[in-house]
Amino acid sequence: DAGVTQSPTHLIKTRGQQVTLRCSPISGHKSVSWYQQVLGQGPQFIFQYYEKEERGRGNFPDRFSARQFPNYSSELNVNALLLGDSALYLCASSIRDSAYEQYFGPGTRLTVT
Amino acid sequence: AQTVTQSQPEMSVQEAETVTLSCTYDTSESDYYLFWYKQPPSRQMILVIRQEAYKQQNATENRFSVNFQKAAKSFSLKISDSQLGDAAMYFCAYTRDFNKFYFGSGTKLNVKP
């Protein structure tokens, strides 16, 4: 079975622009979480979605939003990009929202110039 | 807010020897879950070991074991018989309800042949 996939792999945007990142969970997984990992730091939790509903939200501004589709794939949107949004964005899926194990994707490297 | 602290930015170990990575966390909860994740240079994060706070017995997974000290809020990872493939960033993580995960800043482990 395929693991968690994310697209695109790399992305370069300009300040003020908007970006959409995509994540496809492992088949059968209904929960998707998003993390931001700034270079040299640990992942910071952004959102968790389960069965298309938001179940958790981290301490991120309203410029960050997400949604989950009926096929359990997910999109993360970031508006009005700032230089500080440059990071690796990780998606993780799990069978359910209370599952021990999250499976991480390879991430999308976003660079804001 | 919950915080997870990894005080060792980088550590080195000789191949076949044992190394211990430290992690402390701050929480007022009595029930929660702790994890160690490994992030190799390829970026994909993988789960190494987990510990439920209600279990007194320390978790073990092959060469990986933890020393969980609940009163001290300490959760260290011991890697025995270190192998070259163990070289990676190691992140300690905490969650109370699987709706939010909190990660430490990571420890880079170097394994010397």
C-alpha cells in the first residue's frame, strides 16, 4: 500500500501570495493532521481533521485553514504569506482520531521570498 | 500550554554502544501519551516507541527502550547496540487526547563507525 503522499514536493512563493498544499492519507485512514516544521525545530501542530471535521487546532493565525474531503484527502491553505511561513509542512494520517500511530508523509518544502 | 523540552541539540555515539536521549515535558494532566519519533535525512518521520502514562512499565521495542519517570515528567530514550542507520533527528512528542501533538526541538544523533 502507498504511504502518505503530499504535493507538491517543493514550492516557492512570494510574500502576500496564497498557497495550497495537498495530502493523501494511507488508504483506510480517516484522520489527517498538519504540522509546520521550521528548519532546525520540531514540528508544530496546525490542524487535525477526522471524518471531515476539525478536531484540533494549534496556535496559528487565521491565515491558515484546512479542509478534508469525502475521500479523506486534505488541503492546507495559507493566505497572505509571510517570510516566516517558510518551512517544511508535514501531513500525517491515522486510522482514527484516537489512534496511537501517525504515519507521516515526506512533506512539502515551502519557501517564501 | 504543554511544552516538551529536549535539552541535547546534538549527540554522538560509537557504533555498537549505548546512548540515551533526554526529554522532559510539562503537563497538569494525569493521562497522556508520549512518543519518540525518528526523522532521517530523507525527512519522513517514523514512530520509534510510545508510552502510555497510565502504564508504570517502561516501553521497549527491540534495541529501543524508554525510562519514563512520571513524577519527574521525564521520558528518555535509550538506544542499545547503536547502528549507523540510527543516525537521525529524534523528536520527543506528547499528546493528551490525540487531537493535538506537541513536539520537542529534537536531538541530532550521530553514529560513528
